[in-house]
Amino acid sequence: MKFNRLVAITVFCLASFSAVWASPSNSILLWPEGAPGAVGSTDLDKPLIDVYVPAKFSGSAVLVIPGGSYMHLALDHEGAQIAQWLNDRGVAAFVLHYRLAPRYHYPAPIQDGERAMRYIRAHAAEYGIKPDHIGIWGFSAGGHLASSVVTHFDQGQPDAKDPIERESDKPDFAVLAYGVLSMEADVAHPLSRLNLLGPNPDPVLVEQFTNAKQVTRDTPPCFIFHTGNDPVVPVMNSVNFYLALQRLGVPAEIHIFEQGKHGVGLAQDNPQLKRWPDLLEGWLRLHGWM
């Protein structure tokens, strides 16, 4: 009986420690004075980032963007778990809480992603981050947001009153996991398209945010993961994006597994898919970002 109680107490303590360890050190509002286009002043109107700083720091950082069809956020397996995986490897993580439908549509979520990248770069020295080692990692609809930042970046506004807006929002590298990378009706995830662009989207916006069509030679290197039989987001989202990168000579690596459900995160319960984070780690180390 005493042994069983001791085991129970030990398990409880380990679980509690793990939960504390996986919690962010703090959360930061991206616009303390109010986000552009905010329709209210509730938490739903205040995009923020959760900050996870590793005990042993390599100098790299990643903006993590959970998915959720642009209507909710998968903050555990596509947020906190990703931050913990990065921290274990010496990389700082910033998990983005962006604005969502039905309260918000384009351009609010894209603005939040761009602002988060600028914030990290503007505060790189405070965190000990190398300003050319800042990446972005998005899942599903978060992959669309990430790929939008990757293909629509700018160098900032040098004369802006807000010092954060003076910074570039260009990621130095990107990880796109089963991403919604197209807004074209025959390829896009319908719900993500609806929540971002509305029921009758402007064809100009559809073209602009079918991000394979926005790839240039200046697009940063990308690592892409998908499953061939993804029942939610067609694999052609990733294939088309990779082919666009290849055509223009942008460094890229893609891994398409034959089978696997959508939304697997790090996929540690799947004997086949659980290898994909190891492949990602190898790619990050190859380029010196980990």
C-alpha cells in the first residue's frame, strides 16, 4: 500500500513538473494599445505570443502558429508541445494567438503573424536571439498564415513611430506542416478559405493568398511535411508549394508519408509519422539553425 501511494505521489509530481515546465515564461500583447481593426476589447481582440525560453539557448527562435481552420487554435499539440520540442533543442519558441473567425477575417490573422515576426526581431537582443536565426513554423491553417508571411514579407518602415514596425517580418526559414497553402477552391481546405476570405472571396485575394503563386527567389528556405492521404487538407497544397520553390531555386525539403490523418502534430503515437520531427531536426542542423 505504501509503495502504491509512493508511486502515485511520484507520478503526480512528475506530471505537475512537466505541466509547469511546458508553461510559457510570459505572454506578450502584440499591440498593447489595441490591434488594428479591433472590434472590441476582449481577449478575442488581443493577439499575443506565449514566450518559451530554453534553459540552454542556441540563439535561434521560432514563431509557432497553431492550426484550427482560422476559427480556433490547437494550442496543445500544435503549440505548447512544439515549443517544448524546440526548447529541448535550445531554440526559443513564441506561440502565436491570432485573431479568428467569425469575429475576424482577412487581413487580421495575417497582420498578427507579421507583427509577431517583427516583435521577435525587434527584441532579439533582449532574448539573446541572433536576428538572422528567426524562423516560422505553421500547422494546417497556421501553415497558411506562416506561408503568407513567408511570401508577403517586407523590410519594415524605417520612419515608423513604432520601433517594432521598423523591423523586417521576413522569416529566415519556415516549417510548413500539412499546411493549407492555397486558397483556390479545388485545392484549399474549404473551411479555412471561408473563415479567412468569406463566402464569396475576391478573386484577387484568392490569387494573392494561393501562396505557391507568390514564391520568389527571395523566399526563405522551407521544410514541408504532409501525408499523401490527408483527408482534410489535400497534399497538393504542399506539392505545389514545393514545386514553386524548386522552380526558383529556393532551398527546400519535402517529406510526404503515404498514410496519416490530419492534425498529427509531432505524431509521437504513430510509428511511421513520428520520424518526421527527426527529419526536421536534421534539416535545421544542416543549415545551422539548431
